[in-house]
Amino acid sequence: MNDSELRDLLQRVREGGLDPSAAAARILTAMRAAPFIDIGFARVDLHREVRQGFPEVVLGLGKTPAQIAAIAEKIAARGQTLLVTRAQPEAYDAVRALVPGAVYHPDARAITFAQGRVEAGRGTIAIVCAGTSDLPVAEEAAVTAAVMGNRIDRLYDVGVAGLHRLLAEHERIQNARVVVVVAGMEGALPSVVAGLVQVPVIAVPTSVGYGASFAGIAPLLAMLNSCANGIAVVNIDNGFGAACMASLINHL
């Protein structure tokens, strides 16, 4: 039982649509549920949603398809929304066998299965992507933020090599409540965007680039050294982390 479900339950009692004893029984059942399930190779955290507002997210890297599917089954069986990041098609096949309604997002390399009530964010999260090569990281951010209950506006291939492409979408960026900016190479785009808006900008450096980009170190350092106000920086290629932060801000 998450926060929204608990509030709905109490509201029904208040309005006389549910007997207090029946509500108490449901709350006790939820409280007695194990906080985690030990399945040998993993301890699935079933109370993550209660503590942090969203269920445990499964990182697909380093896990076999069978392990990912087993964890996913436990999360879905508890009525929680499922999100698996960095998942390959083989993992999706294994998950779908146990969670038939699961959806695969190939560009994001993510698996989702939305269920239950997810509280909607207050505004729009803009996902701004410098180039098509950065798309996998941008889509990871977009899919993550969407499944967390946020409205998404994608602005892709608007890097600084053709700044007019970004300026043509100035109004869309200004209408966002949070902006996630994904860029590799020299990593200049977040500074440009932050100079155009009054909202938080979350910068995501990617590992896209030639030798001296050092697999994302160059854009990471550029973003950390930005002279523009209001920029926070996450790790290289961490679209998921950027989306989590953006979602928290958008739900305030």
C-alpha cells in the first residue's frame, strides 16, 4: 500500500463509503507484509515505495535474464510498478514470461509495467538532447520520468553546433518545470539551456565523443564547471538518476 492508496482508503472511511474495521484490516495486512523477500541471489525491497515514493528499480547490468525476471515477478506480484533499466531483449523475453503485461522500450533499454496509482507531477519535465548519439541516455531519462508520473516533452538533436535548433524551441523549454539536458562531446548544452530558463537544469554527460572526451570525463568536467546558475550534474550516462531527481522536484 503506497501513500496515495492509504489516503484514498482514509477518504472513503471519512465519506462513509468504507467501514472503519474493514479499512483497519487492510492497513494491518499491508503493515504485516514482509519489508523484503530473500530469493537467494537478491533481497527484493518491497517497502521502497513506502519510504521513497517509488518501488525498487532493477538495474539490468550484470544480472542474467532469469535473475531479472525473478526480481521483476516479485515486484509486480506485490502490485507495484516495475522499472528495469539497462535491459537487453533477452531479459525482456524472460520478464514477459512471468509478467505478461510488461513493455520493452528499445531506445531506452528499459522494461516497464505500470500498475496501481502513481501520483502525477505538477508540471512538465523537458528532456533536451544534444545529438542522436545521446538518444539512449535521453530515452532512459524520459521513460523513467514518465513511469514515475510525469508529463514529458522531448526536444532532441538541438546541440550547440546548430544553436538555432534550440532557440526555435525556446518557449517549450521555458514552459517546463524541470529540464534534463543530455550531451556528450564538449558538454556545452546544459550551460546554454540554463542561461535561458528560470527552473532547475539537471545535466547528464554522456560517453559519446572522440578520444579527448575520455568516455564522458570531458563533458562531465565542463558541466561541473558551468558558469550558469541552477545546474546540477549527475554521473556519466546516468539518465535514470537525472529522471529521479527531476521527478522529485516536479512532485514538490
